Amino acid sequence: MGDLARVNTNIAALQSFQTLTNINTRLVKAQEHISTGKIVNKASDSPS
């Protein structure tokens, strides 16, 4: 029963994954800006 209650997590891996996800999001936005020459490509790019 002890094995069923144990939760295996790798905090370092989860943090690395989150960091990579954030970097990828920023990279996609930069690539859109470079390819279109526009800062705002869609409504979600501008909060105003």
C-alpha cells in the first residue's frame, strides 16, 4: 500500500520544462515579428 501512496516527482525536470515552454513562446512571438515586420500580429499580442 505504501507504494500506491507515493508520488514520484522531479521538481528540477518540471521547472526546466516550464522554462523551455516560456522560451519557446517568446521565440514564436519573435519569429512572427521578424517574418511579418509587425509588432502586433493578433489581438492577444496587445493588451490595449
